[in-house]
Amino acid sequence: MVNLASIREEKKKRKNNLQKALNNILNQLKENGALKVFLFGSFNEENIDLYSDLDLLVIMPNSKTTKEWINLIYSTLERRIAMDLVIFNEEDFKNMLPKSSFLDSIIKEGKIIYEKT
């Protein structure tokens, strides 16, 4: 039988695992040259449950196409937790932003967790 205390403990463990994974992923994205990373979704909103994942919008330099960045990042990123990555190069992101309510909501409701200076 599942009790409230065990659910709370599992949610706390999930939050800690998500935070560790986020730190690891963020370091890898920086090493790949990320310009800006937004956190959105349940982890950003502190609405974590046992099935929460990481949701990140990643803006990369124009030195590669968006497709090339997606292929590179997904093939090299060490992922130990469920996550959704939305990846664009800077030019494609600027072109898509006015056309996408999804991207607009990420910008408005998400949080910048990294920005290259």
C-alpha cells in the first residue's frame, strides 16, 4: 500500500535527480557552445511528480544548421533521465518565434538558466 509519506519521499528524490541531471546536461550544452538555454515545464513550475522530466529550449550558434545541431546534441549528450529538448540555431529561432505560440509561451513562462556572455 502506498502512503502519502512515501509519495512525498519519491517526489523529493525525483526532484533531486532532475536537478543533478539538469546540471550535467547544462554543462554538456555549454561545452557544445549553447548560447541560451530555457527551462520550461513541470520542473520549472515546481510542479514535480514521479514522472516529471526536463524540458529545455536550447539556442545554438549559426555555425551549424538546426538539423545538424539536433543530430550532434542528441548523439553526444549523456542523458540519464527523461527529457525533451527543443533545439534551434539562432537564426531559425528568430525566424520561428513570431510564428510559434509554443515558443512564445516558453519565452514568457520559462526561465533562462544559461546565457552565454
